[in-house]
Amino acid sequence: MQRVDVVLDQRLREAIALVIQEQTRSVLPRLREEIESVVRHAVYEAVADELANENSPEPGR
């Protein structure tokens, strides 16, 4: 019975690892798109803030 447990455990681990690898591969393109979008948006906002700060008059002038 212990032998069955060991073999079953090993096969289940391999099957689960395979499913996880397949799912990861299918999710990666969408994840990359989302990361790219978030980074682009953050850079856009940072540049817009910098440009706004450069173009606004300083107080007291």
C-alpha cells in the first residue's frame, strides 16, 4: 500500500505540474499585455505631471 501511495503521489505531482505549466503558458501573453498597459499608463502620467510642473508659474513670481 505504501508503494501505491508513493507512485500515486509522484504521478499526481507530475500531472499537476504539467497543468500548471500549460496554464502559465496560456496566461503569459495576457499578463504581458496588462503589465505593458500599466507601465505605459504610469509613464504617461509621470511625463504629463512633469510637463505640467514645468509649465506652471512658480508662486511669488
